[in-house]
Amino acid sequence: MLRKTDIKSCVGDLRLWIPQYRQYTYPDVFLIRGQPVFQEPCTDTILNPCLIVEVLSKFTKDRDRTDKFRYYRSITELQEYVLINQYKTEIEHYTKAEGNSWLF
């Protein structure tokens, strides 16, 4: 599906740097539109995801919904945030709207 687009997927092998909060995270999956922007001089740390997916566990669900989502919202390129519950059939999908607000 992504082969004929300029979107690349990353799964667990790259970390994400969030400059505003000076935080590194390891999203379960994220997508990048266009060329990846790396935190120099690193080549394993990305700055520009357009979509982030987190799989919720008993231990991570609260942080994924609160602190991490706050950090992620500071990323200009980010347009979508998806949370997948691994214990029941449930997906939360947030999209960026005008004025930097987020819709559930």
C-alpha cells in the first residue's frame, strides 16, 4: 500500500527525539513522509514522523495516553496518533485538525 508513495514505515529499529521536551521514545510503529530528518550526527534517531502507532499494554497505557501524547503533539509533522489495545478489540485514532487541535 505504501510502495507507490513517499511514505516510509519504521518499526522498533529507530528512536524518536522530541526536542521541545528533550525526550527520546521508541514508538511501536511510525511513518515518515518524504525524507527522514535525523538528529545529527545520529542516523538512528528521527525527528519527523507523520503517524505514530503505540500498542497499549497494562504497563504503558497510561503513559501512552498522557505524557507521550503530549510530547508527540509538539512534533510539527505529526498528523495522526493511533493507540491499539492488545487485550480487546479497541483502537483509538487521533488526527490533527486546524489550529493544532486533535480530534478523536
